[in-house]
Amino acid sequence: MDNANQNIAGIAQETVMPLVVPPDDSSRKEIRQKTGQFFSDRKILPPVSYSQLEVYADILISENHWDRDYKAFVMVCGGNAAWKPVVGSVPFHRRMLLLPMCLRNSKLCTGVEDELGLLCSECGNCNICCFLREAEDLGYITMVAEGTTIATRLVESGKVDAVVGVGCMDVLRKMFNSVTKYSIPSTGIPLLTCGCKDTTADAEWVSEEINYIDRDSTFSLLNINILKEKTSALFNEARIDAILGTSDSATGRMVKEMLMAGGKRIRPLFTVLACETFDNDPDQDIMAHLAMSVECFHKASLIHDDIEDNDSFRYGKETIHTRYGIPVAINLGDLLIGEGYRLLAESGLPPDRVALCLKAVSKGHRAMSLGQGEELMARREERILSVEEIIEVFRNKTSAAFKVSLQVGAFASGADNETLKLLELFSDLIGIAYQMKDDLEDFKDENASSSFDDQSILVSMLAAQAGADDLSTISEALKNKVMKDLQILAEKYRIREQLNAMLAGYLESTYRCLEDISDLRLKVALHEIVGKTFADYV
């Protein structure tokens, strides 16, 4: 799949495209100016896909009669133009300046290299010290290094909200592959000369980008790391007691135990994200009730699923029914469902919005039960679901849960109908992709000795392609939980490769869906979540 979330690093990947920077200052300025105007006039919002950047570059080159060898450079300028209003809104102290070590004077440099990169001694024998001083005086985090590993870690940690990077075209591509995966606002400045030694940069351009700020900008992005922290902070004992009012009975203690148990908290995060997107100043108590409600529904479904699937462990601990018996587990799941509905009803939302949330949850509850029912009946009949059937199960279970999580926050905060439709499509696509990813990871060689869910899309794909003898082997392997036999057959029919391709298709459709979202904060935040969730697949 082509990386649909490529933006400022729009440099050719796996295609033959000259990586040429115009040698004269006037040509560079003309391309930057006209590209910026093109993006501004059309109100093009980031992230812009790699393929779309190519389209824009072709239009600009044709209209302005530029040398086609400059296409990659035009794409970089296009990505910069798309992100410029956002980068301009980021405070200097939340930005990072990345410079390549090859900018130094190899003969006269007195700087010292360590494991992080070059420690500039400000000897004045190259422009590095000038760029660093200018950026650091403004509050930037700065780094002079070859490669992108450390810089990528800083970006992923959430310590910076925007990146200004200088490098050769090829290094910019590699650097921003990671940066753009997580939708970090970025500006790329290509070196004027390459060769990995004694290179030069357009000092005026670098200085301009370092100092650029738009204090009147209306762009303001959501920090996913902060939202994750806010979401996680809800699930400690004190907050659960305050929101739920749990009793100190044995059952009340189990409620708290389940809500505090591990997990990625992606469902309540979606709810918090939607609340913060559509309401600039959401009521924190209402938002907490909604997020807790969504988690109650999720944990209830896990308890009931563990019973129905006869799973003995979850989050590294024995499941509730294994420890306390099935009757206790069923009751605890039912209680959590009741708590979820109660939290919605008592959230403090206006009645019309409560009604919308309740409708979304009840429809989601129904869909999840239908999906689980399909799995259970297939297992009872010792039947392998078809690929189409299991994708429908994914849609009814995982997609429905994501949809409810986003809809609750969106309904509560007054989202518009067009965005609600796109969130529904996004949930559908991302839920199916998420389950495909899980099945791929469960099917890895190192998991051969673990219990494997017979209702896996890999098994469905394998059964659809296997001959009579292999179907018999599949049936015996599932009956006796012999994962290795399934893996051998999966290798024979190249099932992993096929599922990877199918997953790539769903992710590509997900990114296309996000392109239609007009709310920049929501668009970029969901891009970042997809990038982090599917980091090994995009």
C-alpha cells in the first residue's frame, strides 16, 4: 500500500523520481511562493497523502512550466504549505530543530560527537552554531545527528508538537516517514548540496522557518498523549469511587478491579477525543461520566466473552469466572452494563443528547450480541465462518464498539451530521482492520503454543482455499488446538501475505475516509491514533 498519510516528506518512494533541488535562489523562492499560494487558495488541510501531493505537484509544474526534475522539491514545498498554518500555531518551546551533521566543516569543526549526535562547540566554522543559537534562543529543542532514531523517539514521546528539519532529500524522506505516520506538523528544508560531507543549506530559508509563527492562527491540535493521560487518570480507585459511587461489598470491589485492570483504553480515549474535538471547553465531569460508561460496557463484554470463549486468563490474570465461578461473572458483567447506562443517564447532559447516546449504545450492544452469537453458533456447529461472515462479525463487534465510543462523545458535544457519518465509516474500517491485525499477531510463530481462536480470519481464508485433504487437517488442528499444523498450511497457501494485503487495503480506505473530515483537530488526531496503532503496518 502507498503510505496514504505521507505529507511534507512527499519525496518519491519506490519510484524513479529525480531528487533535485533548484540551484538558484530565485527558482526556489518562486516555487515556494506559488506552491504556498496554491495550497492557501484551495484551503488544503493536512495531512495530505503522498499520491495527492504528486497530483498537486504535477498541476503546479504544468501551470508554471517548471522543470519536471523539480517534482520532488515541489512536493516537499506542498507538504510544507499544507502544514504551515499549523506549525505557525505551535509555540517555539514545543518545536524541534533537526540538523544533519554533514553541515559541519569536516576539516575545521571542533565539536564533539556522542551517542546522540554532534555537540556543537560554536567554533563558527559552519552555519550549525548560528542555526542552533537562533532556535535555542526561541526555546526550540535542537539536535544535530545522522539518522532519525532519536528524533523519532522524541516525536513519539509527545515532547514536541512540530518539527523543522534540514537534510538531503533522501534523509528527509526517511525522517518524515516516521514523523508523518503520527501526523506531527512538520517543515522540511532540503540541503542545497549533498554528498554526506561539507554540505550547504539555504540559510535564509532555514532562518525564516525557525522564526515563523502565526500568533493569529486559529489552528490548534489536540495532544493525544495528554488525552491518553487524562483518560487513564479516570481509572484509579479514587476516581472510580467518585464517579460510580461503588460500594465496599465484594461485588463493588470486583467492579473497581475490572475498571482498573489493564488494557489500551482506546474506547474511552475515543470518547474523550470526540468530546474535546466538538466542544472547546467540555464539562470535565460529564466527559468523565461518558468515558467511564464506555469502559463499563467494554469490561462487561470482556467478562461475558471470557465465559463464552472459555478463556482462563486476561491481562495476565485469571479471568473472573475462573476465579469466582460463572454465576458471579455473569452477574458482574450485568452490573457493569447497568452502571454504563446509569452513568449516561446521570451524566448531566441535556435530555435530547442523553437520548442520542442511549440509542447509540443500545444499537451497539445489539450489534455486538449478534456478532458474538454468530461466532458461538458456528463453534457449536463446528463450522468455520466464511471470510465474508467473519468480517461481518468484526463489523458487529469491534467496529460497533469503536463507533459507540466516538458517537457518545460526538453526540454529547453536538457534532455535525456530516462528521458523524464519516466517524461511522471510520469506525467500520478501523474496527475490521484492528481485528485483522490482532489475528495476524496471534498467529505468529512464537505464539504457536498458545490457545488460538478458531474463529480467526486466517482460518477462514485458509479454509476457503484449502483442498479436501488440507480441510481435514484444518478440522483436526482446530479440534486438538494444534497451532503448528495451521501455521504450516498458512505458509503453504501464503495466508499471512494475503491478509497483510487485505489489511493494507482497509488502512488505505481508512486514510481516504479521514481525508474527507473537515475538522482539522479530529482529522489529525485520528491520523495519529491510526499511525500508532498500526505502526508496523503503515
